[in-house]
Amino acid sequence: MADSSYDYFFTGPHDESRRLVDHVAGSLGFRLEQMPNGSTKASRGDLTKTLFLGVLAGKSFHVTLWLQYFVDDAGRLVVRLSRDLGTGLVKGGALGAARSQEAFAELAHALGRASTGGQLDPGGQPGGSAQA
């Protein structure tokens, strides 16, 4: 299946940038799991409910996104947020695809704000100097 992705470029310390990305994803309800290939699986919702109820799972609709980290030629940390476009469709038809898109867009916008130094929710960590 096809995928969709956004890249974010962080010029600050890489470890701090990764912690910021983890914080942003966690604040939106995503559970993070480090994968053997170095990427991070970000999932939200309940897979069992989603498989049985499809889009009727409501807020429990299961979504999986992927975060990959690498360094570009300029030494910046690049964070790639991606998703499989067909997964939501398989889990819940056209409405499931829309729910997956909403979750993807929500995290993408939050990472964009964080990567450009925008403040997170009150009490959140400030973003470093970076560009999206």
C-alpha cells in the first residue's frame, strides 16, 4: 500500500529533539514502541475493539503511525512521520481512513509546532530551534 509522510528538521541536540518528539506523541495519547530497525511505532486506540467494531469503535479506533530518525548532510536530526494509507481503510472503510487521517494530521501539526519552537500545551516543553 502507499504511504504518506512528513519530515521535520531539528537543529538542536538530537537527544533533546527525540525526547520532545516522544513528549508530543505521548501528549496526544500515542504509545511508543521502539522497533529493532530503529524506527518508533506510535499507536493509539484499541486494536481488538477496532477489528470487531471497525469505525464504530469511536475514540478507541486503532491507529498506527511510524517515526523514523536519521541525520541529514547538515547534521540536523530528521524525524519522518509516516503512515500506511490503506490500513485505516482496511480497519474501517472510508470512515476508518478518515479517522486515521485525522490522527495523522493531529500529530503532524503538533510536531510542526514543536519543531519550529512553538509552545506545547501549558506545562509542555518548548520546541528547539528547528524547521519543518
